[in-house]
Amino acid sequence: MRPRHQALAAATAILLLAGCAQTEWVKSGASPAQQDADIAACKHDSGQDAFITVYRDDQALSDAHAQFRDCMKARGYTGRMQ
């Protein structure tokens, strides 16, 4: 493999792994049951509660993620990357 192709493959792998990072939502005093209920409610409110959600484009997906994040923050959670 050429050095240019190796660099491209490495960059692609890094981006894919970064995209797989998950956010842990933390709220002081929230029980696991309350956290699960809040996550479910925010997924529902942002349209992410379907088994398979089909988005027309990347912007729609980005908007749904932003709505979910804003909902969790409004409920007092802090997001931490895992």
C-alpha cells in the first residue's frame, strides 16, 4: 500500500472510531430508572425513538441529535464522551 493510501486509511479509521464515541449523560441524584426514563423521553421528543430512523440527509440527523442533546441538558444532565 502506498504511503498516501496508508494515511488515508488511517484517517478514515480515526474518523469512524470518533463517530462511534458515545455520550454518557450524568445528573447528580438521578437514579438509573430516572435516567432511562429521561433518555427515552428525549429520544421520543427528538424523533429518535423508532426502531430504525431514516433521515433524508445529514442535516436532519444532526438536527435530531441536537434536539436530543438540548432536551437532556434542559433536564439537568451533563454529557460526557466515553
